[in-house]
Amino acid sequence: MLYFAEIMAFCLRIRIFTAFVSFIKVYAQVAQAQKHPGLEVLDTASHYWPLDAVEGIHELWDHNGNRSGYINGSNINIVEGMVNKGIFLNGDNGGTFLHFGNYQNTCISDPNLCGPEGITFSFFWKNHESASRFAVASGGKVISNGFSVYTNPLGGYVEFYTRSNKHRWRANIDVPGPYWTHILFTWTKKDGLKVYINATLTAENKNGSISEETYGDPYPDLVIGTANNKGYSHYVTGAFDEFVIWERALSPENISLYYNATIAWDMVSKTTPRISKEVISTTPMARAADMSPPVISSLQEERRPTDFLPVQSFLKTLPNGTISRDTANNLTQGLLKSVEEVLSFPGLTEQSTPVVSGLVKTVDRVMEHVVTNLEDSPNSLISLDGTSFVADYSLMKLPQNFELSHYRFPTEGKSYISVPGEAFAMESQTTIVGLFYHNMHSYYKEISPVKTRINEAADYKDHKIHVASCLISLKVEPLPALSVNLSGAPLIKIVLTHVLTKEQQDQVQNQSNKVFLYCAFLDYSSKEGVWSNKGCVRAHGNMTYSVCLCNHLTNFAILMQVVPLKISTGHKVALSTIGYVGCSISIFCLAITLVTFAVLSSVSTIRNQRYHIHANLSFAILVAEILLLISARFDPGTLPCKVMAVLLHFFFLSAFAWMLVEGLHLYSMVVKVFGSEDSKHFYYYGIGWGSPFLICVVSMTSALDSYGKVDNCWLSLQNGAIWAFVAPALFVIVVNIGILISVTRIISRISGENYKVHGDANAVKLTIKAVAVLLPILGISWIFGVLVVNTQSLPFLYIFAVFNSLQGFFVFLFHCLLNSEVRAAFKHKTKVWSLTSSSIRNINVKPFNSDIMNGHKEGVTPTKMNTWDKSTNSANRIDLSAV
């Protein structure tokens, strides 16, 4: 009889648990059951931008297609509608438009690539424009590929065009006024273009016509607020919302369903009473309401359960009697299996945070109940361990006065939680529940710092938080006696290995980002689980693992917050001032240098190839710095800014190329003499001007859009185009560093030999002077730019700003003002001018002393004073005149 009664009790528990699991499934499917058919139409979209993010708008995320875009311009305002928020573009105040990314070789920018299913574009528009503007565009009209929506004071039209057959489909529409209007148009090769205004077929063009327009370069971007032509400078004023693309032509029935869902008709309006039932109208009467279509994600958020599982109700149904090991194991496995099924429900990721927090709370409470009612063994430890897809678990029941040196869960692996033995009182029976969740962390994404109880994270409220490790949980009853102060003992030790996505790994490895790691736990003191770090500290670790110390037990994880480093406003102003002042000084000095070289070009010592290279280098730096100052006056994204970016790229590359020529020429004169000056002249010009031109042509051909696109008139940092400048510059720096080392060694050796022969102790002074003279023309100071990787390298940033903005000044100082040959040539030229002005024509002017020194005589080939290498018998010539 007792055996039969136990069997009946077990069956009753299984039935209760099955009913509980069924309740979980039904509760989780409530959102699906209430879903409007129009929302199911939305689910089939290939791209969806709600356009409802209102805080710190910098990027637009495609909720369906997982593609990102950005907002160009700063004149972004948010307009409040009846339900949601749309983005307002103020085109009158500057270049403001929404950029949704590049869609080259796709149906979105090239209708030729659309299959027979066609394509559909949908958006809500509240127009405030009175001039002629492009509202939405992709592909670009100038190439006859893509589509556009155009408005002017008399009306507007929707247009599709294909390049292959020069075909155009155009349908005229009435442009909406300053009230929300739904615009949707479909296109297929068979049925042509159809335009629906507020779900009503308004215009169509089935057959299209032949277009004879001239074709140009393609711009396969998708934009709202302007034309796709990069030279177009007119921007729309108005609001946009709910931009959706289906890579198929919707049927009229589907169009009506989607429209009704967005304006909250039928079932949605009944089940969500806060949604307005007003209908979006094209009549002026709708202006007073100033309505906005509901955000679909808002509807889903409205149906999110804040407390997903009825924990208390279920715990009351569980029997309080003893549970056998087998029953406890079956109950635990069944619970975790049900959790797995809940996690696998479609759409859970969209409402994951409260749901997953509710699941974690439920599992903890149920496991606590199970271990409390686990059958007793008065004198021995009872342990129940297992694993499932959701988590590894361990249930322990320890008798009174049980000796436990310490406790670790899991017993193996790099991630674990450990409780020291002295924390256990063991004055009564003790229960322990350990859970190590495998995938729960992946549902905690984009956590807002202001929705946590982590003060340090709230300091960077614009930068989202991610869970960067698996969740681990430990419950002990009665609670262990832990130190109140985190600097005392005993404390809980938690070691967690970081689990990062590829994108997160790239962010961590990017040295321009600062990474904050927090030891946090789910705090259920409020209705939902909120992440907090109270009573926990990250003791040590690196970017692969963290060690935490805490004075309490609950669910733990490592949170990661990535904050791009930004220079403070004060430092920006200081660096900008240094740049402007330094460039102005350099421009003035370089101009004097070029004039000096031009005036003294008739003097034999200044007519050699070395000063010819100096002049080309000075000219390249001069033009580059003038363009740099002018470029600050142009707005990014404009045609003048793009042209300026191309010119800056060329002349800065030319400056580096002539620095390389300076190095090669120095090497040929001092280290290894090869070829004549005439033979090297052609190669030097090819390197100095030809190679930068070639690099620029290749760069413009492959990535023209990367010039003057984002923040300034320079190469884009986002798509790798900047390497078209950085790679050649680094190559020049590395080569010239090697040449500088070789030349410095030779100078040091000769100085040492002079000291042995003549007792001259100025070897170090001569070496330092030579290095100082060579640095400006070899560009070695640019190495400080490489060292500027974060704010800890701020001194390098200032050094870089000073030395490189004053590069022209140093060229003038060392190679013009303080150069003995230039000064001697200037004195000689001054003497000639003086004699000429005195009308003394017949006096035999003494030859210029440097001509005598170098053996310059009419009809005689000049010779150089050579230093002979005494260390060998090969009599290598070393010409130090360059230094």
C-alpha cells in the first residue's frame, strides 16, 4: 500500500508539473495568438527600420535584414505622434538625410536583379517641403538604375528605371502635406509600377517607356531626404517613419492588412487599448491630431510579460513532502527541458530581457524548493548533479555539523564559483543549489546603462552593455557568514571566462576603445531582474577572464561596456590651435624657402640635386598644408569637400614620397654610391610625383565614396580606405628609419676616428646635430602619430601636433637659414647684386669660395672632398656634404 501511495503521489506531481509547463507555453504564446495578420506580413519583410530610436541617434539598424546605416547631418529632431516617434529631417538648416547603407548589386538599387516576385517599398511621410526635392532614392536617376520618390510644388511622382533596356516606369502622385501619410509602391517586370496611398491604389504604370537620358556613375546607396547623386545638395524637410522593404510585390490584401495593423485597427486596437484608433488621413483635418503610425516593436513590447512565470502559484502546487532523488532529478530535467522549449519560441529575442530574467528567477526558486524537500540522510551528504542543454546543475543537502573545507561549483572547468569553508556555519542542515547556464547570456544584449544599478556604467549612458560571460548561480541556505567589507574575509570568489562575439572581440582589440568590465548580478528586489554590482568587485583578470569577489550569493555574470575614447574639448581646442599656428608658420617658412632656392639657383652649390629635392619636398608640404587649412571650411559630404580630400591625399602622399627620395638620395651619397645624378633624376621624379598619382587613381577608382564622406575632408576611417595613405606613409617611415640608423652609425664612426686622430671630443654633439637636421626631411617625427593610440598617449599627440605642423619651419631652419652653403651662396649673390648696382662691370670678381673648395672651374668637372674609409683597403667614398 505504501508503495502504491508513493506511485500515486509521484504521478500527481508529474501531472501538476505538466500542467505548469503547458501554462508556460500558452503564456509565452500569448503574443503570437494576439498578433494581427498585418504584423505577420511585416515579419516577411527583408528590411525594416522603425526609425523610432530617440536618444543619441547615430546609427539606424535594420531589424529584419541586419544591415546598418547612419544619419548624415546634425539637424535631427523627433516629432511626437499619437503613438510613436518619427524622425524629422530639417533640410533647410543643412545637409541632413538618412543613409541606409550600400546596396550595390541588389534588387534594391537595381530592379534588373529583381526576380519575377518584384519588390515593395513602404514608409510613412509627413511632408513640410515646398521646393523640389527627392524624398527617397536608391540607385540614382543619372544611371537609369533604381528608384526615386520626387516632390515639387505642383505634385510628385514615383519612378523606377532600369539601365539594361533604358526603361522607365513613372506614376504621378499627390504629395502629402504636414500630416502622416502612408506611401507604398510595388514593382514587377510583368505588372510594372503600382503606388498605394494609405492602402488605396492611387497610380500605376504597367508598361513604362523608353528613356534616352545620358548615363553616369552609379551610386547604389539607399537614402531618405535627398537624391542619391552625391553632388545633389538639396535636402528634404519633413518626417519619416516605419521604412520597410519586401523583396516581393505585396498583394492588395497584404497591403491592406499591413496598413490596418500599423494604424491599430481590428484585433490590435482591441487588445492594446492605449493604441489610438484614429485613422491616418490625407485630409487637412488630420493636422490637428498630428498622428504617427504605431511602432510595431512597441506593440510587441506592450505584450511583454514583466513577470513571465507564476512562481508563487506553481510553488504552492508542489507537494511539501519529501522528494526522492529520482523524482527530484526527473523534475529538474523536465523543468530545464521546458525552459529550453520556451527559449526556442520564435520572436523571443525581441522580448528577451524580462522573459529570460523571469526564467532564471523561476528556475532558482523551483530548484531551491526541490533541494529543500529532497529526502534526508541524517549522517551523510546527499548530492544530485546533472546537465542539460540549458544548464549544468548541482543540488546538495548537507547534514548538521558536516565538515566542509570549501565548496566549488562546477568542480571542473575554467569558470566556477567558490565559497570558503569558514563561511559555512553548519549549525543546522545546509542546502546548496548551483546552476551554470550555457546560453542565457546571449539573450542579454544592448542593456541600457541607465536601467542598471551600476553607477560607473551610467556615466557612459550612450554606450550599451553586453553580458560577456555565462551566467552562474549559487544559493546556500542558511546564508553563509561573509565579510561585510569587500576588503575583508571570507568572500565569495567567482571566476568567469569571457564569451565574446566576433564583433565584441574586434571592439576589445581596438586600442581606441576603453573597455569596462563589471562583476554584476541580477537583483530581483524590484519586479524585474536588474543588473547591479553592489557588494561585488572585480579583483583582477584580463580581456579573456575575470576574477570577482562578492559578499553575497545570487546569479552572477560579467558585463562589458565599450566606450570609444574621446579627447576632451580643452585638448581639442589646444591641439587645433597648435595645428593652425604651426601650419601658418610652416606655410610662411616654406614660401621663403622656395623663394630662396629659386633666387640662389644660379649659384653652383645650390644648383645640385640635393637642393632640387629639398625644393620639391617643400612645395609638396606647402600645398598640402594650405589645402589642409582651406578644407576646414567645407562641409563633409559635399562635392568641394570630396575634391579637397582627393587633393589632400595626393599632396600628403607626395610629401611622403619626396621624404623617401630624401632618404634614398642620402643613402646614395653617404652609404652606397650608385649611378650618376642624371640617371637618378628620372627615378626620383617617378617616386616623388608618379607613385602618389598612381595610388590616388587606384584609390579613387575603387573607393571614391570614401573621400570627404563622414567627419571631415579626408579619407574614411570606417571602410579601410585610410590605408591608402597609412600604408605608404608607414613604408616611408620604416625605410627612412633604417637609412637614418645607417647614416648615424657612419657619422659616429667617423667622429670616433677624428677623436682618435685629432682629439676632437664632439662626436656625440655632431651625431645629435646630424639627426636633428635629417629628421624634418625624412619624416621620422610622424612615428609619434602611430604612438597616439589612446588618451594615455596624449603627450605623444601633442608632440605629433607640434613637430608635424612645424615640419615646414624646421625644413626652413635647418636647410635654409642655418645651412652654411645657403648662407654662403646668399652672401655671394648679395655681393654680385651690390657690384651690379654700382655699375662696376669690368672688375674681376673673385670666384665664390665654395666653388674653389669644390674645384669648380670653367670647363673643368667639379670634384668633391671625400672621406676615405681607413678600415678597409677598398677606398669607399663617403660623401658627408648631405649632412
